[in-house]
Amino acid sequence: ALNCGIVGLPNVGKSTIFSALTAAPAEAANYPFCTIDPNVGIVEVPDPRLHRIAEIIHPRKVVPAAMEFVDIAGLVRGASKGEGLGNQFLAHIRQVGIIAHVVRCFEDPDVAHVSGKVDPAEDIATITTELCLADLETVEKRLARLEKQRKSHDRIQAKQAEETIPLLQRVGSRLSEGVPVRAQGIEKEELERLSDLFLLTAKKQIYVCNVDEEGIHTENDYVKAVRDIAESEGADVVVLCGKLEAEIAMLEDPEERRAFLEDAGLSEPALNVLIRAAFHTLGLRTFFTAGEKEARAWPFPEGITAQEAAGLIHTDFMKGFVRAEVYRCDDLFELGSEQKIREAGRLRLEGRDYIVQDGDVVYFRVNV
Ligand code: GDP
């Protein structure tokens, strides 16, 4: 799924961040894949390359890539046991592609902390434990089923069970120690064998440190604690001040916004960094189409072919694919026009098996 779930303990700033992310509503009509739900927001992926392309090509319309963010409140200690509305929230997490885990890294006597004091490592452990317990239950249920399947008369079924049981036992025992699946060092091939369990802790995670205004410029000890944990999992960390981001998001006038950012010492809203990190962690890259009518950024999973990319634009384009005319957006920025790209011999004709690269500008020749 092209979406990112926002999780974290109560009062860490999730809703503040979600509201800021979704303050400028993206034009839903451009993104038919998106869900209509108050907890789901369509967010445009800020990409300066698209705007540079538009400045050169002058299309009538510019359409950025978009992804969804989902506000998943309600994760508390005991959620995996179904306390509160716990289990329902876990079901929401199951449906997202990756998780942005918001951690409170600010002090504020006016904002209560669920466990009484700010302690990022402890907070992360609380959430991780709940997700591990939920996964452990999933694994145990599957193991019970496989134990039966192992005794099946169907040889193939029995063999499959025989092969999968040790893997699940190993994963389960690490989960019971509180080690999320993503941090267990499991090989890709084995992870694929686990994919139909939709394990929560197998999802990639980004840590979002919600700091006070001072914390943006000088890294506080809370953020350091989060970085240590993130590093051990190979996860990204984004530092932002939710309150400040909410204020920035309210400013509609670009000039006012620029002045505000400058005052705050930011070159762009930190939310942009978060969106790009989420986009990248989802394994997505961007190619562009650019013509008189429209310049558009297309998200694609790394490794797809030109023919598959054509299919993203229109299913008929996949069948009718003839060839792709490709150049690098950097060449456009350097040379200044498509005409010059042609003259310089930097326009390539590619066949159906060409592996599309991040930053390609593509024109698909199709026969439909
Ligand atoms: P949620 O329960 O995780 O969704 O948290 P909320 O977004 O509702 O925030 C809880 C409280 O913390 C609200 O009163 C926010 O105004 C406050 N808050 C959120 N972000 C910040 C921040 O960066 N600094 C400070 N001081 N307060 C914040």
C-alpha cells in the first residue's frame, strides 16, 4: 500500500502532525487510488525537480506524486490484549505499508505524559512490546495450524508445514523477547515466506522525534536516545517540532511562509523531509512525464520495466507499448530544453525491458 501509518503513545503529537500534513488538501481527483476517510490524508510529495521541469516546459498543469498518511490513535499499553479499542487499532496498522512512529522528545508541564515522564526509550519499548505481542499471537495461531498440516496425508502440504515451522518458531521466540521482526536479521527470502501473516513488526519504520523549538537546532538527549534505537534497526529518524509545523501549515501566503521559515531557521518545513523519508522507505522512486498539457511525477516501485511503468499511466499503455523515449531530468536542467537534449544525443530510445530509473523523464510511444 502507498501509505504510512502514524503511531505513537497518546499526547506525543500525532494529531498535531497529521493535521499539519493534511492542512493543504491535495486535489483528490488526481489521485483515484486514495481512500476517503477522516483519518486518512492525501499528501503531495514535495519534489523540487518537478517544479524545475515545469519552469522549463511550461505545462498547463503540474501534478506531484502523492501518498496517504493514516492517523492511527489508540495504541496504549495493553492494546494487544484488546484493552480499550486496542485490537481495532492494530487492524488499522496491518493495512499500512510503513509506520511513522512519533516519539515525544519535548518537555511541557501543560501536556500530560501517559507514564508521567518523558522517556523515549521507554515509550518506544511500550509500543514495540504491544506490536510484538500482537505478532506473537499471529505466529502462534499459524503454528498451531501448521502442526495439524504437518500430519496431513497430502505430502506437499505436510512438507510445506515441515519447512515453515522452524522459521516461525525462531521468529516467535525472538518476538517473545521483544525483538521486532524487522530487527531480527531475517533473510529476504524468509521474509517473503512470512508475508502472508501481515506481521506488524515486519513493516519498516521511521522514527519521528517531536521536539520543542530549541530542539530543532540543538539535538537534545531524548533525540539521541531515539537515534540509538533507530540505528540498531537501520531506520530513518526525522526531527521536527509539531507545534511549529502546524503553525507553518496554517500560513497560506507563500511570502509570509518564507519569512516564518527563515525566522525559525528552517530551509523548508520539516514535514517535507518526513514525507520524502516515508516515500523512500516505502521503496518508491519517481519518474516524470512532461508535455504541454501536464508535467507529472509518477511514483514507482524500484526495479520496474518501461512497459510496466507505461501500465501505471494507463492499463492500455502496457499492451500497446511500442517504446519509451527517455532522458534524465538533470540533462534538462543542464541544457535548458528538450530540443538541446535531442541535439546533444541525450534522448534515448528504450525498449520494454528497460529498467526505469529515478529522475527519468519518459515519453511512451504506444499503439492503442
Ligand atoms: P496525540 O495524542 O499523539 O495525537 O497528540 P496531540 O497531537 O493531540 O498533542 C497532544 C498535546 O501536545 C496537544 O496539546 C498539543 O498541542 C501538544 N503538542 C503537540 N506537539 C507539540 C510540540 O511540539 N511541543 C509542545 N510543547 N506541545 C506539543
